[in-house]
Amino acid sequence: MEVAAPFTGSGRIVCSQLPGGLIATTPHFGSYGLLSEAHRAVQKWCDDHGHRMSGVSWEIYGHWKEEWNSDPSKIRTDVYYLVQAEKG
């Protein structure tokens, strides 16, 4: 959930912030069970283009739509990796 300002969390609710910097990303359309394909695609792209992965990654999920229950191919999840240019 995105919020406009930092807040004090409690229990299972915590306030966090995404890191800044260079990212590699791809959208994934389909069931969550196939998300590993998107992660592999980003990892391969980084290898092919000389980017070193920092080990930080995250996913952003679209707001659920009732139609996705009958057609999971429309589910969108964006996959992100924080990277550094030029492996070496």
C-alpha cells in the first residue's frame, strides 16, 4: 500500500521505503505461480547487459479485479531488481 507520509507501524503493519537507484524491471501477466519466469528473465537480462544484481528485489501487484478469477492471464505483477551497472 502506498501512503503519502511515513507512519508508525504496529504488529504486522510496518512502514518501509523502496530503495533508490538503477533498476531492471519487467511486467508479468499471468498467475502468481509463474512469477519465477519473470524473475529469471530479469536476471538473464542483467547478465546479458553487464549489470550486477544487488540482491534487493520486490514485486508490485495490481489491484485485484473480479475478472481475474476466470482469466488469470490478465493478472499484472511488476518485478523489480536494484542493480549496479558494469559487472567487474
